[in-house]
Amino acid sequence: MNLDHHNNAFLTMIGLTLSRWEPGMAEFDLVVDHRHTNRQGILQGGVLATMLDAACGYAGLHDGTGVAEGVGEGQAVTLSLMVNYLARVEGGRLRAVGTVTGGGRRIYFANGVVHAGDGSVVATAQGSFKRMPPR
């Protein structure tokens, strides 16, 4: 999927790719390169937070028809996001998976996990999000 179509220039700029999107779930992939690392040459924590925020946020915006509620009809804003950093990342491919865990029509809750290419978990998150009406 091309994120340009989903009107998120920031995610496109950092190289995040929406790889799977279904009702209640979203997956994003990232190949880590030099622009994602800090002075020590490891992945900047903000990149992991962005991946988790995107995966959890998008997970609550799919309407079940193949068209996302957040595309052209509104979007979600993050009300809270708690990130747990579990392992350092020096490169490779990462996948963030967000899953809706509950909520209602406007407010929803989601959990996220980032896996390294070997399947190990490098970060997790829990958040709350608010669906916004169209502008």
C-alpha cells in the first residue's frame, strides 16, 4: 500500500509502509537505515513510538468495507500512548502491529507491538484514540 494515498506525509517521509489493514488491525513495516538512528548508531526511540502510534491509530479507522474511515472522512487523534522499549535495534526490518482492544464509537483503545526481523519483540505500546469527524 502507498501511504501517500492515505494522506500521511510524515509516515511516507520516514519510510513507513502500511502492509496490512483490516478492521481492528493495522501493520506497518520499516527498513531501518541511517536516517532512523541516533549518535550511537541505534534506532532512535521516537521512530518506534511513531510506528506504534501509527499502527494503533490506523487499527481503529478501518470500516470493514476496504475503505478506511480516516481517509477523506476524518481521522484519529492520539489521546494517550505509553511505549515500552524492550530491546535495542541496530538495523534490519521492523514490523509494527496495532490491534483494537475495546472502546466505542468515538474513543477506542489499542495495543501495539514491534517485532524485529527475527521475530523478537523490541517495543510495545498501549494507547487511547479519538475518531474525529470529517473536516
